[in-house]
Amino acid sequence: MTPKIDRFLAEQQPATPCLVVDVDRVAERYHALQDALPLAHIYYAVKANPARAILERLVTLGSCFDAASIGEIRMCVAAGASADRISFGNTVKKVSAIREARELGVDLYAFDSMEELEKIAAHAPGARVYCRLAVENQGADWPLSRKFGTTIEHGRVLMLRARELGMDPYGLSFHVGSQQTDTAAYEAAIARVAMLHTDLARAGIEIRMVNLGGGFPVRYTSDVPEIDAFGMAISQAMTRHFGNDLPLMLVEPGRFLVGDAGVVSTEVVLVSRRGGKQSDPRWVYLDIGRFSGLAETEGEAIRYDFRTPRDGDACGPTIMAGPSCDGVDIMYEKRRVGLPVTLESGDRIEILSTGAYVSTYCSTGFNGFPPLTEYYI
Amino acid sequence: MTPKIDRFLAEQQPATPCLVVDVDRVAERYHALQDALPLAHIYYAVKANPARAILERLVTLGSCFDAASIGEIRMCVAAGASADRISFGNTVKKVSAIREARELGVDLYAFDSMEELEKIAAHAPGARVYCRLAVENQGADWPLSRKFGTTIEHGRVLMLRARELGMDPYGLSFHVGSQQTDTAAYEAAIARVAMLHTDLARAGIEIRMVNLGGGFPVRYTSDVPEIDAFGMAISQAMTRHFGNDLPLMLVEPGRFLVGDAGVVSTEVVLVSRRGGKQSDPRWVYLDIGRFSGLAETEGEAIRYDFRTPRDGDACGPTIMAGPSCDGVDIMYEKRRVGLPVTLESGDRIEILSTGAYVSTYCSTGFNGFPPLTEYYI
């Protein structure tokens, strides 16, 4: 919660549910990451929050962009980003999307399989490509390791094939998982990349870029290491494995740049103990739920922090659910949330650090609830 | 897949992903349910698919409507439904929503807690209310039992309190869970409702309505009982427990009316074995995923059936995933899907029985992918 958001909510009292993002905070975080990793090029993971105001601010700061789809590439271009600052980072791309990206001038493409490489070679001939390796995602609250990335052995085959196909075998990438709280995860991943780098050098392919992915965490309900700790761990590991002849480093922060720049304002719709007894669990139903923005509460993975008008009163364990008729629209049940026992319907509460992976994740009209209103200030 | 949808897809070749719904099929299913339960009033669960074309057709058929939100109530009214045919079936309602519903003329409200009852009494004084009881959801692929419903004991307290508050304690309801494939679930639930009916009669409250909820299944990959089997089980259980003086029966079908009226047309974006070995699992990535409409594949709960242009070729086990960069955007992995081994990117495949809980469940722009295009024919 930044002072600007606090003031906006107090003065405007916007209808709930809504998301308020302080774009100045995004700039602060951008500079903090730059300071922590001065040699790295920052590619903002647009999927975290593709709002025009955020993209435009990042363009003025000199950021590059990691796009998951042709839709995101178009948004970046519309916000003023030049195509040579955009990476098409999804390893799963439609042929039509590759073609359009190429026409727009995008020259950097991720892949992790032979079929994808051949698609890129056919529709963006000669482009720079980088191969995504699977690495451990331990320590991440939102792991990504099953769906993406190949082995070191097959990565070697793929990069050799890229050269044969007339592509520029430019780099290697990995992702340690989102909301990664362990700096050692990066160190282990860099060691793997370095092994393949050495293998490829022997085969005459000089890797010029290492894409370290994103995953840098923000504070929700638990403290996380400072960004400087990640910067230090990464820099040391890169030097240890690559020596003084460092490849270009890319990072793809999403959550880190926008997560704590946003706050959701929501209303308590109902507080009930449905069995009628004080010993029954207390349910608090909000006017936002898993299908209206809080998608990352699936499996209770991301644990948001709450601010209520009754903070300071005695607290009790609470099950938190969304407003829909859907039985899976429950945010926190296994690990209950401590909230004031005085809370009642009509109370307005804030969900902190909701700037990332909330706005575009809400449904178009699940149970008749419209998408979240957004304010960028 | 109806012949009309088949023809539409062949002739129009609409861009993927898209949903095509045969509205005539909705009417067929409406009549089948009416035949199976001739005494029941049908309240369509709008959340299953709130498309204007569906609502309008159901209005002409004489259907009533079960709404989850004020947004859905507005849609029903806009489609020509009169307010006395609308039930506000969500037990969790904003005060502002109750007020607006009341102003529109809605006179039937669900509740399952004291706080909600008091809200309804304050903002829709004198309205008909019905109390939702928690019942077993065994046999349902998409259970709803944790989040809603109260006990028989507390239901009694609540209904007595409703009378004290000047409300009309009109009925009782339950929900056996969505995609319920066991007719016995309804029989057990009716027995519970009948117990409370008897208790309340002794206290001078005559229940005039029993809302049997929805849950009637459609065929995905496994056969399900015919609707007549559910009609028979329900009718017999009602007669057994209520004798000849039957209360009015309401049913709230959603999936049953629209599920198999819709087909999603999607494109294979990538087929890959990321380790490069034939022994590696085969992944098929589609241009639709969990966040672009297939929300009910969460936990692999609803198992859709696929039709491919290569049906008849040898099949192999396949992991199916969506097009986004999100690691949880995987539809089927634990129980793999048998699909032709010849499948490749660019192939166009159909996902059958996707008329329910798909269209409005897709995100506004997850990973830059726009919402599903919809066609009602």
C-alpha cells in the first residue's frame, strides 16, 4: 500500500471490486532491480500486468519486454516499444503469431522443442533463438517446471539443429518458478546453463546470451529476501561459471516490478457460520474471488495480506471465499486467515500486493460478475 | 456435436478458438427435462451460459431463471423474462444487489445463514425466501457442498426466524453437486428436506416449495444415466416422503440444458516431446486452456471428449495443455488422453460438449489471449 493509493481510496471511494496501481512504484522497483543487477537487461514479463500505463512508463525507463503472445507484442508496440526490445518468450507459438511478430520486426524467440524450432525457422528465418532448459523449481510458490524446458542433452541437439536451419543460436534460458524465495535456485540453474554453454562451445556454437527468467518475489504475508541478495547470488554464480567473458544477461521480472504496486479494494458480502454455532467455521465471502482476479489463490499458493477497517480488534480464523455460486471459488480454507472477529458485511477491505497476475486473469463474466475495474495512478 | 454445428464449422471455418452453440439443442433438452419431470418448474441456471440467444429461446419456451448475481438478473430481464420468473439463487448477495433485484420485482431469494436472512429482510421485506441445506455431494464431478448450505437443525431456526422477520418462509433447497451421475444423491437429499419439512410443519410453518437444485449430467467421455432415470428417482422419492400433497418442485438445470449444445473449435499449437526421446511424454498444446474457457478441467474434474481430423489413426497417451506461459495451465496430465500419434501443430480439433461453464469463464486477457469468440446458431 503506497501513500498515493491510500489517498486515492480514501478520497475516491471507488466502487468495489477494483484494482488501484501506483505506477510510480513500478518505476521504483525497476530502478531497484537495475541497481541489483547492473549488467542485466530487463525484459518486463508483460503477462504480469499489461496495462497501457505500465507499459508506457517502462518504455520511458528504457525497459525491454517479454511477451507471451502476439496480443502482448501488439500491446508493447502500441505503448511505444520498438520491436528490437521485444522477446517472444513463449515456447508455444502459433505459426500466424510467429509470422506477425516477424513482420513487426521482432527478432528474438524462445523454444524448447524440435517442432517449435522448425516452425520458427520456417516463419522467422534467420532470427535469434534461445533454448529454454528445465531446471528445479524448488522454493517457488508458483512453479512452472513441468510444462516448459528441455534437458541439457536435447538442448545441445536443438541448438546444433538451429544453426543447421540457418538460425542464430543466440542464447539459453531457464525459469526457476514464480515467487521464488530461494537465491540458491538461480545458482543451481546457472550451473546447468554453463554446462551446456561449454558443450556448445566445443561444438563451435558460442552462446552470447543467458536469459535468467523471472521469479523474483514480493512480500505477501511472509518476508522474502531483498532483491540485492538475488543480484549478488546471480552475479557471483555467473562469474564463477562464465569467468570474465560474461554473456549478456536478460531478466524477465513481472511480479517483482508490479506486484506490490497494486491494491484490490473489495467489500465483505457476507460473514457467516452456516451451522449457526460459534464452534462452526467462520466464512467471509468477498466481492472478488478466484474467478474475478485472485487466480493465484488456486491451491492457496499465493497468500495475500489484508487490511480491514477493524484491524486491532481480536482476530479469529477465517475461511475466505469469492461471491460466486461455484464450490471451488474458495481462496483460503486449509490454512485459514486471521481476521477481526468484528468484521461484517458491507465492510470495505484491501488486499495488498495485487498488482501482478490479477487484472487480466479475471473472467469476462463468471456468474454474471463483470471484470475488475482498474485505476492506474 | 449436432449436424448444424458440424455444417457451420465446415462451411465457415471460423478463427480459433471459438465456441459454437446450437440453440435448437437447448430447446430439445428443455423438452426432455420437462417430459422427465412434468410437475417441476424449470429455473435455468444462467451461470452455465448467459448468452442472450439462449435466454431468449428459453423465455419463449416458458422457462424460469436461477440467477447468481444482479448482473444475471439484468440479463434475464433484458432477454424478456418477467421478474416473477426469476429466483435470486446465490446465498451470498450484496445489499445493493438485493435492493435492485427487489426494485425489479424479484420475489424469491435463497439464503443459508442468519446474516443473509437479515439482509434480505431489511432490503426485500416480505419476500419469499428459501433455505439451502447442505447435502452429500458424492457422485458429483464438480462438488459444491463445502461452501453452501446449512444443517437441518439450524435450517429450522432460520425458517422460524424468517417468519418472525415478516418474510414468507416459502421453501427449502439443496444441491447435490454439478455433473451428478448418481440418482441416489437426489433421493438422499429429498429425505433430508422432508425431515425438516415435518419439523417445520409441527412449528406451524408449511413449506410450499422444494428446490431440487441442478446437477443433471451430460455425456463427456463416460456414459451417464438418462434424464428419465433422474426424473423417476426424484418423483418416487418426493411421493415417498411427501405423499400426495406434493410441494411445488423447482429444478435448476444449467449444464444439462446447454452442455452438449456447444462445441469449441481449437487449433493444435504445438506437439512436442521436450526431452527429444520417444519415451518422453507427448505434450499437445492447444490455443485454448484453463484460463481461456476450460476452467472446469481444474483438478482434471471434467473430462472433455475430442474430435480430430486424424481420428482412426493409432492413438497414444497425451498430456494436454493451454497456450499460456503459466505452469498450471494444463488440462490433463495425471490421466492422459488417447489422441492420434499423427497429430501435429496447425491441426484443427473440436472439444465436444463445451456449451456450459466455458464462455464466461474465460479470462479477459490472460497472457494477452483475447476472450473466446462465440457463435449461437
